[in-house]
Amino acid sequence: MLGQLCKVVAGGLLVLAQNAQAEINVWTPYGPEGGKGGNILAHPTNASRLFAVGSGRVFRSDDAAATWRPVMNGLPDGRSEITIALSPANPDRVYALVRSETAFSLERIFRTDNAGLSWRRLPYVRPSGSRIVDISVSPSNADQIIITNSATGPAGVVMSDNAGRSFFGPTAGYVSTSNITTSATRHGSFAYAAVRNSTGGAQSIIRSSDNGFNWVATGTL
């Protein structure tokens, strides 16, 4: 009897194992079709709306990725590498960092206020000899953005408090002019930047609590 019970239990476990293996999730491609892809963003309150980058173009879906359409009015439609960013505070406002695949000098930032129906170029000029690394938007204020450059020192971080109409850089306490900024983010009046010494020193995080006017080191990673 005990042997039969063990066989039943063992058989049951085998069936469970087989069922578990059969129910492993499988990813299904949902586009947009094209070549080199980029990042994808989800609307914070509307699960059906998505923004995605592919083949140097920005696409929008309003039906949970079942269909996509390009939203390129005002954006250069060519051989470009695009990164997009939005803030949950105003998800219809999206920023796009556009890099030419053939000329790194052609790096521009655009903004849409109507979920991609039209875009306008922002008056941002990166420091000479640098590249735009990333763009980040505050989750609490869609007007507050922070741009990371490959330049050393204070030029590595540039901010805007008016949705990119004008820009300003950090002033005091930005550790050292030899530091290279690798990424940055902000939330309200707080801003954070990851920096490393250009001579190969350890990476650390610096912080500002007054919209980037003063910075202090928070420790080494």
C-alpha cells in the first residue's frame, strides 16, 4: 500500500513538473518592425499607450503594442540613433535625444507636448568635443530635465527647469574638473550624478539639493 502511494505521489510530481515546464512564459514579438531598436516607454496610467524606438524612428501604440505608427513630425527621419524619455507627471510630454549615425557632431534634443504628434527642437548646444550621453526627466515635474555629457568637470551635467527653453550648468562643489559624468538623474530640487575620475579612479555619486547649484560627494561605489 505504501509502495503504491509512493508511486502515485511520484507520478503526481512528475505530472506537475511536466505541466510547469509547459507553462513557462514565451515572449511574442509585437513590433514595431525594423532594424536597430532603442528604448521603450510605457504611459504611467494608460496601459495601452507605449512609445518605442526602432530603425531611427519613434513609434507610438495606443492598443497595448498590437499596432504601431511612426510619430516623426518635426524629427529628422533618417539614419539616426534616438533615445526617448518622459515624466509620469506629464506623460504626453516626451523628450528625444537624436544622434546622427554618420556624424556625432549632429546631436540634437527635441520635445513633444502632444504625445508625439509634433516635435520641436530645443535650443541646446553641447560642449565642444563632447557627446550627449543621456537625458533624464524628473518623475514629479515634466519641466525639469537633466542632460549628461561626456565632457569632464561641470560641463558634464546641464539642466533645465522650463522644459528645455533654456539650460544651466552646475556651479559649486562639483568635486573636480577631472571627473567624467557617466549618468545623472533628478527629482524635484534634488539631483544626482555618477562620476569617475578621468585618470581611472573609483566611481562615486555626488548630490545636489538645490537644483544643481551646489554639489557634495556622497561616497564611493
